[in-house]
Amino acid sequence: MKKELIELKVNGRMRELAVAPSKVLLEVLREDLQLTGSKRGCDDSSCGACTVLVDGTPMLSCTLLAASCQEQEITTVEGISEHGSLAAIQKAYGDRGGAQCGYCTPGFIITVKHLLSVNPNPSDEEIREALSGNLCRCTGYSQMYEAIKAAIEAEQRGLAAL
Ligand code: FES
Ligand code: FES
């Protein structure tokens, strides 16, 4: 099958890749770029484990053709650390036991990162709504919600300190 040349900006770095037209973004990230943080859970848009930001919007990379992302900016869980340190949500996940097996975690982290960028002080209902497309088989969700609340508080303390 003839490959197409595409350019993507991935975690701030321009990448030029030859991809088959049928290749999805998740495969390009994991197989061509060795960015294995994004996970393949269901492969049919049901679980959210493959969530990445495409031009700042959360998208399911398991069903998104890589060729359709020409010249777009992709952010994966590997790209959200801040100045070499863990993002507030990553740190809170670690501190509060937000992950057990961790398979769903990159997708949740990306979704929360986006939520806090558009709504720095979400209500419980808004958090639940934002996370409704991400599934976790292990945690029962309560520690994740605690981690998200802790990240919100940490970000607010950070803003207050500016
Ligand atoms: S692997 Fe993409 S939504 Fe489940
Ligand atoms: S921590 Fe295992 S699926 Fe969520």
C-alpha cells in the first residue's frame, strides 16, 4: 500500500513520517515514535485509554487516521510535564493512589489536563461529565476523583502564589 508523507508536531517536536493511509494515530505514536504512554484498550472508541490532545482537543487516537492529523499538534501523556517536573495531576495521581494497574491512567490524565485548561475550577458534576468517556476497571474511581480534586487545589495554590 502506498504510504503518505505527513508532518505532525508531537509534544512540541516536528516529526515527518511515511504512513499507510489506514494507519491510526495510536499506531503511529506507539510503533513509529515509541511513545507508548497512550494505550490500546478497546480499539473501538469505548474506553478512552488512547486519549491524546489534537490541537488542544481530547481525541481517541485508536480510531483517528494519522493522515487526517496533517500538521496538527499532538500532545501525549509524555508531553505534559511542566518544565521538567510532573504536572499537578500526575503528582496528585501518585500521591493519592489514583492508579492501580495504570492502564487507563494516561487517558484520564490527558482528559483531566484538558478539563483544567478550559475550566480551572470544575464542579463534581463537570468532572464526572468530562471523564464520562474514560473507563477504569480497577480503582472504583474514588481515589481518582480525590487526585483530581488535589490537583485542582494545587493548581489554585500555584496561581495564588503568582
Ligand atoms: S483504545 Fe481507544 S477508546 Fe479504547
Ligand atoms: S487503574 Fe487499572 S484500569 Fe484503571
